[in-house]
Amino acid sequence: VGIEHFNLDRVASNTMASHRLVQWVTKTLGVNAAEDMYSDLNQKHFEGGVKLNDREMLLEAAVAVGADRDAAAAFLEDENEGRPEIEAAQRQLRDLGVSGIPTLI
């Protein structure tokens, strides 16, 4: 899966902000930028142990793929924007029996 040095000591955190921001990047910059950002976030979290709700890290990751920092910050500030779509996707996954990552079927 591309994770060379899996950090077993990383701290779990709420991932809603990261999911919302990746979705926003998808809508504003396209799927390629979102995939690059998602890959970067995975490396930072699974190898570097960075919490996925670290606002500054999220903003830096968005800017690294071409997002406007102020626009990304404004998006994150409104905690309800994008939330219904993420929650709907989470419900669909739960209905399929997916409760975490990774899930083996």
C-alpha cells in the first residue's frame, strides 16, 4: 500500500476535517490533486504519526496541491460544510460492513 515505515505509536484522532478537506480539494482542484493530498496525508499520519485533525498540517497539505490557503481555511472554519456528504458515505460503508481501515472482504 506504499507505507514503508508504519508507525505503530501514532495517536488516533478525529478524521472528519481531513475527509472534508480532501472532498473540498476534489471539488475545487480535481481528483488528481485530491489523490496527491490523500497520499501525503497517509504518509504524514501512518509514517509520521501526525494527527489527521491538525489544522495547520491540513492547510499545508492543501496548499501543497495548489489550494488557496485562505479559501481552505475558510472551508475548514465552517465545520458543517461538506459534513453531510461525508456522513452519508460513512453510513454507506457501515451498511456494507466496513468499520475501519483496512477492511478485508
